[in-house]
Amino acid sequence: MVAAANAKDVARTVDFAREHRLRLVVKGGGHSYQGTSNAADSLLIWTRSMRDITLHDAFVPAGCEGRLKPEPAVTVGAGALWGHVYDAVTTRGGRYVQGGGCLTVGVAGLVQGGGFGNFSKKFGTAAASLLQAEVVTADGVVRIANACSHPDLFWGLKGGGGGSLGVVTSLTLRTHELPDQFGVIRATVTASSDAAFKALIGEFIAFSADHLVSEHWGETVAFHGDNTLTISMLFQGMNRDAAARAWQPFFDWIADTAHGCTTAPPQVLGVPARHFWDAGFIMQHAPGALKADDRPGASTANVFWADNVGEAGQYLYGYTSTWLPVALLTQAQRGRLIDALFGGTRQWTVSLHFNKGLAGAPADALNATRDTPMNPAVLDAFALAIISGEGAPAFPGMSGHEPDEAKGRRYATRIAQASQTLRTIVHGPGTYLSESNFFEADWQHANGLAARSCFPPSPGTSVLSPSSKRSARRQKTEPRFPAEPLNH
Ligand SMILES: Cc1cc2nc3c(=O)[nH]c(=O)nc-3n(C[C@H](O)[C@H](O)[C@H](O)COP(=O)(O)OP(=O)(O)OC[C@H]3O[C@@H](n4cnc5c(N)ncnc54)[C@H](O)[C@@H]3O)c2cc1C
């Protein structure tokens, strides 16, 4: 493994690997669900030392002078993690950069997969804000890729998959004006019967069509097999009261006892956007939400959402994602969607990630995302449905920690069935490369790779990692079933 300190180290390592015909892999944040940042018998380039962060007031991509107007931006070393970038750009810099939701995800891996954060419905994918990349290609040359220099390489880096086209050494991303407020609304709604749950799904879908397909909303709701709906949505560009008012019609419907549903009052919180990733502020006002790196001498900026602890080393049983077209919310098609969501939950929890479908986004975010290799299904999807299940860390051959293969296969079957139920209502289902099924049968189309004529990064043509770019992704909610409760 080479712990690269700069682009020159990377170039020399690429040369060495090419000359000695070694399999080469790159590791940044290490959050690949497919495990594509590791490979047996490979030479690994580890980028974690390359984590400088520089803010610009007026950045123009090299060679674009006079062609593109200067704009605020941030240049980030390929080994940086999003938590550190948010600390520099938002907490200390008062600006917004589109990154990922999880603070420990790596910048280069996320951007090369497209990349969604909590507020992508407003700002588009992370790749849509990419202005320039420094990248070492397989010939060992350090290149600057942007709209004016190597534009084809630049385009491919904006979602073609980590490691497909070269080793990225730094990225420059547009920064945006920071909204005033960010906030969260949380609730758990329980239905008293299958019929009441189906009605609840119908009411939620109607509410979504009227209110949630807009730049203000992001994040997740999950429909569970025990007839509950968990809501964990984030908002931007409105204050707490406006957010609570927006959801009032939905909670009024639940309050009507005739509908057979109950919930505790929803929790609605707003915070000045500048404090959203401010570790000191969060630890003071929401103790327990963040965890800190407890190694001696660790930086105080090394923090991560406490919820993510359970994901470290998790053993995935199955993982699928599907973009749901906004047309499914129309009166004419809504019935099919409700049936499919209810049917899916009879097998497994179905979660909808509103921030990962860009229907309702502003035109500039849509246009910038359109100019990337991502499956165009993202543009008119109201949400990305993720169906996945996982257990505690497990290691074959380690006594007391072996995976339970029988359970894994049983759960994998149910996850696949739930996904199939949902996919029957989507024509040519699209999936998010970084968070999709490792075993996706029609991966060329589902990932959008065959939908574009440039850079088809099939396993055979990948310049760095010959492993497939098919993928997998977590979900944040525990699947729940009355028939066979999961014990993880
Ligand atoms: C807990 C968790 C939370 C997540 N949250 C989100 C989320 O909120 N939004 C979202 O969109 N996705 C999310 N993801 C998915 C994540 O975006 C992708 O897995 C992403 O590829 C991770 O990047 P990384 O650098 O952390 O991972 P790595 O495993 O280090 O890299 C991922 C891929 O990119 C390649 N790569 C890494 N660095 C470079 C480089 N410098 N040059 C070339 N290739 C490189 C690797 O070889 C590998 O193929 C999450 C994943 C996890 C595990």
C-alpha cells in the first residue's frame, strides 16, 4: 500500500503498477458498499494524507479564463472526508458545498459516483457542482480536467464510478449561498391493521405529491412490515414553524381516529444552517447525536453521526435501489404505487430517500446534474427507494462471529422479492451506482452506463480496478416484521 502525499506519489505508483502489471486499487474514505476500494493481491493507493481544503472567492477553472465567470469554490484533497469539508466551508466559511449525508464518506468516491446529500433536492448531486479535478490517468500523467481541458474526462468523472478513469488527487467544487435554516421533522406512525396501513400509505403519497416534491425537502421515510411508518425528513430554506405548518394536514389526518393510526406529536427542530455541522454546537444542544474520535491526539473535527456506528463492519444480506418516477404520484398512477409499496412491505422495509430523486429541484440543479454520466432517471424521480438489510459484523472462520448464512439467504430472498414488487411498476428501473445491488442483473442499463455513448466503464475497460462498478448501499432503518423479528 502506498500512502500517497501528493499527485507525484500517485503518478509514480501508477507507473509502477503499469510497468509491473499489478492490479491497482484506490482507497479514500473506504465507504464503498461494493468493496471496490480493496482487492486481493493488489497495490493500493491510499489517499487519506491528501486532505488539504482551500476556499476560493473567485475560482476559474484552468484554461477557462474569459470563458467561464469566476465563482466561489473549494478545492479539496482526494482523501478528505465530508465532515472536515463541512467544517471548513459551512461552520467556518459560512458557505454551502454539496456533499454526502454521512460525515465519514470520502470526497473523491462520493463525487465520482454522483453523490447525494441531505439537501440535493435544492443543489443537485455533488458531481453537478464539480468545476475541476486533478487526476492521474493510467499513463501516469497528472492532468487537469475541467470544462475547457479534457472535457470528456471531466464529464466521466462526474458519476462514472470511482476508479473508472484515473486516480483523482484533488477536486474543486462550486460553493453555494448558505440557506438561513436547516431543520428536521421526525415521527413514527402506527396503523392498527393492514387496511389502515394501506390507507396511511395512500395519505402519505397524496401528501408527498402536494408538499414534498420541492427543493425544501430531503431525506427519508420508511414503510415497515409491522404497519408502521417512520419519518425522518430534513428541510432547508424555511423555518421550524413553516415546516410544522406544511405537515399539519398529514398529522390532522392521523389525528382522526376513524383512520386507525396513531402517533406521538412529531418532533420538529430548526437550526441556523451554519450550525448544522458545527460539532461544538451540536454536542452542546443535541448531546448524543454526534460521536467523537476518541483516539489520543485526534482532531476535534473528527466527528460522525452516532447512528453510523452500527454501520461499521455491517454484514449486508441484500441491497437494492430504484428511482421512482414522479409520474407515479399522479392520480392516474398513484394506486399502483400504493399497492406496490404495501406489497413490498409484506417482505421487507421499503425506504424512500427524497433527496436522492431530483424531481422538484430548481432548473440550475437539474441542468447541472443532466450534464453528468448519471442515469437520467434521477432527474424526474421523486425519490430513490432503497430496500436493504444487514446484520452485525461477521467474519467467516472467526469463532463466534461467523455469518449466519441460512438467515442471510432467507433475508436476501425477501429483500429481492420486495424490490421486485416495487420494480414491476417502473419501466426500465434505474438505480444509483453507489447505492445499488452488487448482483444487479441488468446493471449496464440500471446504472445508466449504457444509456450514454461515452466512457462505458465495463469491467474490461476500467483503467484501474478491473472489478465491476456494480454497487450496494445501506439503509438507515431497521426492518421490522411481526412474523420474524430481526434481532440485529
Ligand atoms: C455509511 C455510508 C454512508 C453513505 N452515505 C452516502 C450519502 O449520504 N450519499 C451518497 O450519495 N452516498 C453515500 N454513501 C455511498 C458513498 O457515496 C460511496 O460508497 C462512495 O463511493 C464512497 O466514497 P469513499 O471515498 O468513502 O469510499 P472508497 O471505498 O474509498 O472509494 C469508493 C470508490 O471510489 C474509488 N476511489 C476512491 N478515491 C478515489 C480517488 N481519489 N480516485 C479514483 N478513485 C477513487 C475507490 O477505488 C472505490 O471504487 C454512503 C456509504 C456508506 C458506507
